[in-house]
Amino acid sequence: MTKYNAIIIDDEANVQEALKILLQRNCPNVNICATAGSAGQGRELLKKWDVQLIFLDISMPGENGFDFLASIPKEDYAIIFTTAYEEYALRAIKTNAIDYLLKPINPDELKDAVSKASSHLDLRLHHKEIQKTYEESLNNLTIQAHDGFQYAPKITVIEKFGFQIIEVDKIRYIEADGSYCVIHLSGLQKVVSSKTVGEIEKVLDPSVFIRIHKSTLLNISYLRGFSSFEGNFAILDDDTHLVISRRKYNEFKDAVDNFSKSID
């Protein structure tokens, strides 16, 4: 079993201690080297210890977690953010290739996050092209978090064997495929993501990306028309016909009306 040295950076001592206990009980492959109560203390720990895994709180006085991330060679580590619910911060994290845990931390979610983060780290260390994409993704994250953005122009899609950065305005539609989803891009390219349609939907602008079926999310920018012949269908600019469910029909009509007004 591969062991990973880790540090915890959180300004609350009780949170540090609780996370240490959870890791000791549930993640025997993680060795907690030390804890820090601030970003500055965290940087000192990185000089002292050979660390692979960082548990990083977002909300800290002075430098927050995003500031800390921007100040270190972040591509060298697996980062897991720990945070209370903060909408803009979580959207920024979910848009990129990084793991997070919501406080109070659930043991099963902790084990899953550690497994994913360590697997992605091992993958990056053996594939330079994946490492380069990961670095770009984390750079996007720090920029987006600093700007307090609403919806990102790019998202990082986690694939089975790596990451891919996609420009949001090139996404035509997304369809479910079991526990995965297929992202259809302009130019007829496809990307299979390990996330569900619902998970990706949360980081996209709801005024542009609309649900027309429980398994389909449409970028309304690519909509050319509508057909009610033998069912309701959204017709895209390449003549792709996508089924609109009866439950989503009124929402589809409203979204088209609102989108048309916005570009008048």
C-alpha cells in the first residue's frame, strides 16, 4: 500500500484534530506529518516535510485557501479543500480538477476524496501531458476564485485516464450515459466524463444550459428550431434532434423566450 504524507491547514484547532482522527481511523495510507493554522504556517511545513497531500481550508483570516494555492507549486501536490458551504467557492472548485469535502466531514466522503486525489496524483506523476492540463486547471481555479466569478468560461472534465479542459461555449449538449455523461462539442467531438449530467449542470449558466429531459442538458445557443411531429424535439444547427420530455416542455418554451429576449 502506497503511503502519502499529508498536512492539514485550517485556522480552527478543533477541526484540525477532528480531521486527524478521521484520517487515522479511515485512511491508513495517509500519514499526517503536521498541522497549520494559517497559510504562512502551511508554507513552512512544506519546506520541512516531503508532502504529497494537502487538506486545505478555504475560509481563513488573512490569506484564504485560494491565496495559499496561488503561492505554492501546486502541481506537486494533491489538494483536497475542506469548507463549509460557500456557493461561489464550491462552484469554482467543481469547475476544475480538484477534490473537496464539506464540513462536517463525512468518513465515507473522506475515503473517496483521498482515493481520488491520490490516484490523480499518481496518474499525473507518470504522464507529463496530464500534469500540464492539471496545472492549467489549477491556474484557472485561482484566477476564478480571485475574481469571484459566477460561471467559468472553461471547465476541467475528469476522464478515466486524465483531465481535459473544455471551453464552455463549445459545449452543444450533454447526455447521460449510466453513471457517466457524454459531452458533445462543436466539431462533432465527444468527451466522456466520470461526472453525472447533474453535477456538471451545477457549474454552468442556467440561462444558457437548460434541461430538456432528465438525461439531456442543452446549450440553447445551438438551438435552431423546434418540432412537434411525433413528439417534441429541439433541433440543433447541425440538424440533431433531441427529445424534449413533457415535464420539461414548458420550461423549454420559457427558456427560449427569455434567451431570445436577451439577444434582441
